[in-house]
Amino acid sequence: MATSEPLGLAQTPAPSPGTGVSGRGTRREIHSASQSRLVWRAFRRHRLAMIAAGVTLVLYFIALFVEFLAPFSVTKFDERYPYAPPQRLHIIDTSGGSWDLGLYVKGYKKSLDPETLELTYTVDEAKKIPVRLFDRGEEYKLWGLIPSDIHLLGPVDNREPIYLLGSDRNGRDLLSRLIYGTRVSMTIGLIGVTMAFVLGIVLGGISGYFGGKIDTVIQRLVEFFMSIPTLPLWLGLAAAVPAGWGPLQRYFAITVILATFAWTDLARVTRGRFMSLREEEFISSAHLDGNRPRRLIFRHMLPSFTSHLIASLTLSIPGMILAETALSFLGLGLQAPVVSWGVLLQEAQNIRVVATAPWLMSPGVAVVVAVLALNFVGDGLRDAADPYKR
């Protein structure tokens, strides 16, 4: 007669193959995990958001080390090569009948049409321009503090042209200018969103927590700002910035203009969450325990929807980047000598120039990549922070 198994033994989940961790142990680990750990666990399952997070980190890495990553400075030009097409970077040279390893680009041949005066470039197969990693070129100060002259990539002979993404009308390297523009365009989003984030949290929190006349005044202010057409107002305020202001002053002025009208949606959301949370039992208990309003807000109420705030913050950055790009493209935002993606796109306003030099549209590609990456990261955070989707 076969012996029966103890009651409940057959229903015990088996260990996961190859992990050595039981299902019960996994469930216990999930139940005891913190909120941030649960959000990170859910975010990692969002593959597209993880890829976008990697792209975003690369962009901010570029913004942090632009002086080292750019082959040349933004001001270096060569009047001999206006609108020079991109050069292809080669690794193996077989022109001599043998394999010669090493980075190099091929030179240009120029021809001028005597009737139209159009300058045409062709590849000079006989001219080889050696390129090396960690090249010593123009001197710079990393973050304005550390002097150096080492660049990630550069020509062995600094007098030779190297335009991996082509050049503009003044013979300036577009790749270097695109890298420098990454710092301005990506950081203006961070600074502007941070300012709008603080305004939205403070005003929305005060409105939702205290209510009454304070809530009425703040909500009427929010409705006033939301009723104003955004783009015409941005254009008007940007045009009102004094022309004599320097690049740094104009940079912060545009940041403040973008942040002034970007806090209203977050203020509305924060107000609604505060109004619902102040009726919860744990808030009433904390209030009866003698906690002051400041501690109630920052210790109990805000942490309960921090994940939502982080997702909102991430999704707001692309809007700031697009707004700066649009204003600079129209000539009312940042202006030279400041280099941003919007400023670089000003040269792409002429259809004839774009037809003959399509590489000038590459800053637009950078804008699309950055905005899509940040949106995917924000979507992933929003889904991961949603308790009904975990």
C-alpha cells in the first residue's frame, strides 16, 4: 500500500530551475522590499525603457565631457572647406597591397564651376589623413577647471581637415559643434524642469493641504497661466530679452521663461493628491501625534507619491528641450556664440542649403533621439510606479 504524502506537501512550489531560490522565498523578498526596489524591479522588465535609459545616460555623459569628446573647439574654422561633406572613418588600409591597421580618413578634391561658382567635393583616394585616439590638439579647460589638450579623436596633423559629420558654411566641424550643443540643450531641460518642479510641488502642495481661500487664489492663478497661448507668449518674452545680454544671461533668461509656464499641470496633480491624502487615516494619526504641517507634508504625504513625481519630472524634460529648440530655431532663443541644437538648426532654414548639405539636419536627429529616449524612460517609470501594473 502506497504511503500518502503529508498534507500540503504536494502543493509547495518547487524551486525555480537554475536559481536555487524557492518561489516562497521570492515572494517573501518581494513583500519585504522597499517601494524604490519594487519600482526598479518593474522598470527593469520594460526593455524599451531600459534601452532608452542607456541612451539618456550616454547623452548626459557626452554633455559632461564635451571638451574631451569633441575633436575641435566650436570656434575653430577652415575657410578652405565650407559645406564639406562627411568623411568616412577607415580602420584598415589595403591600398598598398597589404593590410595596414590604423584610423584614417581620405582627403578632398575640390572643383569650382566657372559659371555657377558652385564648389564640388570629391574623395581624393590618393590622400590619406591619419587619425588617432587621445590626440593632442587645442587646449581647453574641462569644466572650466582642469587644463588639458587631449581629445578622444583627432588628426595627427592638426592642419589637415577632418569632418566626420561634415562642415558648415564657415568650415567649422559639425560633429564638434553638435557635441557642444548637447551640453546646452540637455542641461536647459534639467534646469528648467527643476524650477518648474519646485514651483508645482510648493504651490500645489499648499493649495491641496490648506484649501479654502488659499486654494482658490492659487487655482485661479493656475487657470490664468494655463489660458495663455504658450508659443506666442514664449516668442514675446524671448523677444523682450535685451539684445545686449551676454550668452550666460540669455541662457538663464530662456530657462526662466520656459519654467514660468511649465509648472501648472504638476501643481494641479499635486493638489489633487494632497486633498485625497489629507483625509487618510495615517495622516490623521500623524496629525494627532503632534506632527506639524511641514513634517506632515515632507515626511508623510510627498513620499507616498514620489514615484509619480519622478515620472512626471522625466516626461517634462523633452518638452523643455523642444521648446528651447523651437525658440532658438526661430532666432528668439539662444543665439551665437552659444551653441545648442536649436542654434545649429538655424542654418537648416534655407531649403537650398539643406538640399546641397543635408548633414546640417543632424542636430534635428539628435533632438528626436533625445526626446524619444526621455519619453520612453518616463513611460517606463510611470508604469513601474503604478501599483496596479506591478
